[in-house]
Amino acid sequence: MNIFLIYAFLFFIGSLFGWGLELVFRHWFSRANPEHRWINPGFCVGPYVPLYGFGLCILYFMASMIERLDITGIAQHALALVLIAAELTLLEYIAGIFLLRLANVRLWDYSMMWGNVNGLICPMFTLFWTLLGVMYYYLIHPHILEALAWLASNLAFSFFIGVFFGVFSIDVAYSINLVTRIKEFADEKEIVVKYEEFKRITYEKRKEQKDKIRFFMSLPRRERMNEMLEHYRQRMEELEKTLNR
């Protein structure tokens, strides 16, 4: 099968799975969501989180490389474990630092976690990603070729993946437009915008104003973005003052 189609398929599956995982986590376990509302995760509008898509592609590539090495037994298992932990943690850090430096935006914040680095990675989530990676390596990857063979024999699904990437590209362009407005505000006010907190505070404000709020279009349009960002900045300043008392 065409290597591009393989990775396109993996990116598609990983992005959807990651969206579902983040949706459940942010509803039940996120400290930034004490009301346990259903929050559309990530910075895109649609039901996908690209970071997980890239993560699944990396895991597939890593597992394929290990299969080509002439090692077995404990050495193979140890190598897989180390590579899974290192690669997924590095991916999370690079994605986090990229958004932080480029747009002054934090999509996640581990600042309150023990052993965190810049609030972007921490031992607890490294363990979590490693467990997910191990599940893929031992439970899913041995059967991945079967899934890819099915994909090759069902070209209609390949067309569906093409449609997905078309919609995804439009979504990314739209989301970058919003993030650009956030960056302009963050640069002007010299702040870092915590995306999850911003979504929560924006939801509360729009609910107070009796705006129509959609699950997939939870952020305001570009023309109202500055109003909501200013409200977010004031709320975060009030919170910081309260914590410093």
C-alpha cells in the first residue's frame, strides 16, 4: 500500500481517538473544568486532535523500525518502552513549546504537577502516554497490517479520508485565524492565554449574555474575540489576586 495512505489513515484514526480521549478526560478529570461540562478539546473546531494523530504515526514508525532490528526478548521490550516514553514526551513538549513561543497560548498546563518542565510535560503524564503507547505496541500494532489491508480493499474509505483531510485543512486555517487574534491580544497585554481556561470563562460570559453557544463553535467569532479576551484577562487577574491573599 502507498506509504502516504498508510500514514494518512493512522493520522485520521489517531486524531479521532485522541479527541474522544480528551473529551472524556476534560469532562471528568480536568481541574480547569470543575463544573464537569462537555468541552470540545483542542484548538480545532471539529472532532479531532492532531497531536494524537502525529503520535500514532510516530508509534507506527517506531514499531516498524524495531521489527527490522535483530533483537528479541528483554532487550526488545526495554527498547520499545524507552522509545515510547521518550518519543511521546518529546512530541508533547515540542507541540507545547511551539504554541507557547509562537502564539502565547497554552493548550494544557501541568504547572501544578510534580516534576513538570515549563508546565508542558510532567512525570505523571509521561507515564500516561507510555501506557497508551505500550497498549498500541502490544495490542494494536500486531494487527495493524490487517486493518491496512482492509483499507486497501475498500477504496471508498480512502475517499472518506480524503474528505476528512479537506475539511481538516479548512478547519486548521480557520483555527489559526482565531489563534492569530489571540496572539495579537496576548502580545499586547504581555500575557499567556490558557486555552482551556479561556474556553471555560468565555462559555460562562456568553451564557450570561444569553448567546447561542454551540459545542463545536464554542469560541466567539473574530469580531468579538477581543471582548472575550479582555474578560478572560480580568478574570485571571482577579483569580491571581485571590490566590495571593
